[in-house]
Amino acid sequence: MSHRVRTEHATIHGLFDEQAARTPDRTALRDARESLTYAETRRRADALAARLHQHCPRPGARIGLRLERGVRMVVAMLAVLKCGHTYVPLDPAYPAERLRRMALDAEPALILTDQDLADDVPPAAEARPPEVAVTPDAPAYVLYTSGASGPPNAVPVPHRNVLALVRACGERYELGAEDVWTSLHSFAFHLSVWEIWGALLRGGTLVVVPREVAASPRATLDLLARERVTVLTAVPSVFRHLVRATAAWVGEVPVPRHVFLASEPIDIRDIRCWRRAFGTASRFVSTYALTEATCFAAHRPLTDEELDGTQPPEPLADLGEPLEGVELAVLGEGGQPIRPGEIGEIHLSGAGLATGRPTERYHRTGDLARMRGDGRLYYAGRVEDEVRTNGPRFGLGEVETVLRQAPGVRELVVVTTSSGVGEPMMTAFYTVRTSAQVDLGTRLSAHARAELPVHMAPTRFVRLPELPISPSGRTDRAALAAWRPPIQTVLPSTLRAPRLPDALPGHSPMSSWSRRVAGSSGRR
């Protein structure tokens, strides 16, 4: 049974407490080490909130969470919210320099680590959380966008936005108490917002996937089957690895009820392979997701007709319908509306827009779309990937869509790289479906010349054993853009995230719950 989520005067932790009161004995959280009911999760969060309040009593502070994946991570999020604070995820798997920049920008009053929570034990009695008035417009968390064109950018998101996301998608797809969700992504990545709060505010069970399991497609498939997961959210590049693992799969069949694919273009061939291996019971949903939209801005359930047919992957660039309360507009140069066939930048407004954005009516997403004759919008790449050569401007995403249709291609990404003489060139990095396809580069070049205008055809084609993956689970385009031949000497050293030191530069571990700056109670 699902229930309607009220959002007008509610907060994330307030609705969680209501759910805990309705279903105290239902399992809320599981990881590799422990399982907590809703009542136990609430007691743990209340106890931690009481401790946290002693060290940071003034509401409105930013609290850094440098925690490994697990039940404690979610309990800490709830505790921060119960104190009227804002949590800032600092994933230990992220590169040290990126974490340093995030911490310096966020200026957290405290940074909680696993060491701080190591002595946490189930409270012997009900702990009283602080009595703090929190409004729906108060920021619940701060995530940082990629910062591809500069330092990471802070995106504060209020409680109201999260509840609107959970209500709109939860009711649209009838998600409720019978569902088991995975927390598969970094909690510093926007898809985690949907995974964690979608599960807990709809009364479901959240399985926090250990990092080592998430890194193994076969182990992930085993977890999906063992835990009987019904709601899976995945970046298409991660889903593609799961699909590849189905070829040798001999265990129990994992059949999620819903599979939400987000944040990257979808290759329909991957979904067809999944359906051939595991049947057609899973419902696939294509989503347009970004941090500033509080995860999903638009969604589109994929039909059996398109999944069972022979049409190429191009239609999956269709952005679908905007989420309730969200408005998408595609504007050309000078902010003018575009006509059918033209390309423009997607602008976002409405209920899902994060706070801290410019005071203009729309937020510029940096994503490109082309309007078709039927008025529907089709994703065409990123603004920074927009290219103008000897013809009209175009997005590299459109080039990728065409080239992925070539037989034998498993993965393909087009980026702008250096030609070695100071002039940029388009380079297509690809992987193959079978190792015997040694001449695929030549065929890809011919396919590009046959299917694309001359000015849209890549200059160079580079085959890789695997495409690099960023800590958030997406294809690491920045690493590819920095590629220099020979690829054999570059891949092992530059396409791997550096190890995180024991302490962030400029920050000492907060095992004593001391303030980062003496006398500080957070941002002013």
C-alpha cells in the first residue's frame, strides 16, 4: 500500500518520522552488516541528532558527511536534518583535490567521519532530538556539480523540492511499501536523492550497496536477485556493464519492477539484451536528470513496441514529459525560442529548481536539445560539447547517437581533443562487442561519412578496452578529453581516481566533535 506524500508544510525528516510511526517494524535500511527497522532507524537518528546538537546547537549550519556507504550514512543524513542543518556529502571515493575544493567552499561547521560514528550503539532508551523549527524551504543538502568549466559549483536544494520529486514520481509509478530499492550511486551524486528518499518516504526498504559490490556487475546482479529488488536506478553506462554480465549469468533471475535510467543517453540495444536474458517483466523509464532539478526534470516510460522492435537507439534521446511543476524551454542564441529542426539550450524553471540559482526566470542547464516537427525535444549533448566547423552548429551528442548505431559498437563517446598542433579535433572513443572486430575503426569512419554531414564526422577513432568511469558512475569525459597518445601509457596512470588521504587537506578528523573553526556555528 502506498500513501500520498504531503509536501505543503512538510520536511524530509518529518515525513520519515510519520512513516516510522505508521510502520515501526518494517525494514527501512539494510547493508552488508546490519538491518534496521523504521523504528530503529528513527531511534538511531534521534540519538545522533541529540549528540550533534550539543556540538552545533545553532540551526542552519552545513555539516560535512565524509562517510563510507552503509546504513550509518543514511542515519547521519536524518540526524543532520533533525537538527535543522544541511548535509554536504563528501564521498571518500572522490579525488582528494575535488574534496578539498568542496570542503573549502561549503565551510562546514563539522565534518563527520566513520571514526566519529564508530562508537555509536543502539540507544537504550528513546533519545529526544532537538526541538528545531524547520520550514520546507530550508536547504536539506548541498551537492556539487561537475565543474567541467571551473571549480565545483554548490547546489543547495530545499526539503520542498525533494518531497515534490518523491510525490510526483512515487504516485506516477505506484511505488510503495512493497518495494525494495537499491542505493547504488555515490551519495554525492544527484541520483542518490531519488534512491534514498524515494524509498524511505514511500515506506519501502533501502538496500545500501557496498562500494565493492557496486564495482562488480556480477555481484550487483546477485544482490538484485538475493534482495528481490523492485526499484533499480542506474546510469546507462553502469547498466551496460550489468547487461554484459548477463551473458554468463547462471543464478536466480533479478527482475526489478521498475528500472530508471538517467543522466546519460540510453542505448536501446542494452535494454533489449536485458529483456532477452531476464524477460520482459521490468518496466524501463527514461529520465532527464540533473542536480539543479532535484534529480528528475522529465521522464518517459518506454513502450514494449519500441523495446521489442528493430528501430535504432535514436528515439531514446526523446526527453519525454516534464515532471509535475517543472517547465522546460529550449532557447537559441540571445534567449530566443527555436523553430522545429533548430538546436538550443534547455532552460529549467518551476517546482524542482534548486535554491541559490540566479534570479532569472530560467536556469540554464548547459544541455542542448533539438525540436522536432512534432514539438518534442530530443537531447543533443552539452553546450561545452557544441561544435561549429564549416557548417551549422551541432552537439556531439547527435554525433554519438548516429555512430552508436554502427554494428559491433558497444560503447562510444565523442569529445573534442587536441590534434597535437594546437587545433582541436573531434575524437570518437569506442569499445567493441567482440574482440575479433579489429577493423571496426575503419568501418566506423565509413559509417560516419555515410550517415553524417562532412562537418559532423569525427577526425579520429580510438578503440579502448573500457571507457573510464567517474566516481559518480558516469563516463569520465574529462579524462577522455585529456587523452594523449599512446593510449597504453596514459590509461593506467591518468584515468584512475587518486586515493583519498586519511584527512582532507586543511581539515583534521572530527573524532572529538570539535568545530572546524573555534566559535563558529556554520555559515553566515
